[in-house]
Amino acid sequence: QVQLVESGGGLVQTGGSLRLSCAASGSTQSITTMAWYRQAPGKQRELVAVITSDGNTKYEDSVKGRFTISRDNAKNTVYLQMNVLKSEDTAVYYCNVLRFSSISYWGKGTLITVSS
């Protein structure tokens, strides 16, 4: 099993920045892809950003150029640097990791509220 603990959420004003962290513990060997998802009120959960074990990244179109995903494999931690935040970024953000590219684990989520 893998346990994921997210941190860094909270309230921020429009145009501000936040950095999310997600630390994995437990059976962290063979973690491959690490990702951030979000779910806004009344909407489906969507992929925000993903980073592979060799550092390749992919972003949802609305966050390109504003968000940066990174990982520290030694710490089994994935980060999401979020800049120029907009009201539409308000959501619960979830960390997700894959082991052996197929076994999925989720964090409990952290709320980000962007206010004008």
C-alpha cells in the first residue's frame, strides 16, 4: 500500500501563488507516474498535470504556462507550483500515483479557494 499526504492548500487571492506537496510513504518502490487532479464543485474530477518517472510532463490546457509539476524521487514527493491563480482554479486538488504503471493510489485532497 501507498499512503499519500497532501499539503499546501488554502485561500489565495486571484493572481496569487501556491505550492502543493504530496509525500508518498509505504510501498513506494516502483512508483511510476505521479499526478495532480482536481475536482471543482459540481464538476467531474480532471487531470491537471502529470509527471512520469523520467521527468516528462503533461498539463491540462487551462493551466499550461501557469502551473509546474515536479518530483523529488529521493523524497517520494510530487509538487505542484501554481502561479497566476484564477477563480476557476478553485477546487479540491488530489494527488495520484501509480505503482507498476497500473496500481493507482489517491490522496485525500486539499482545498484551494481562489478569491477575487
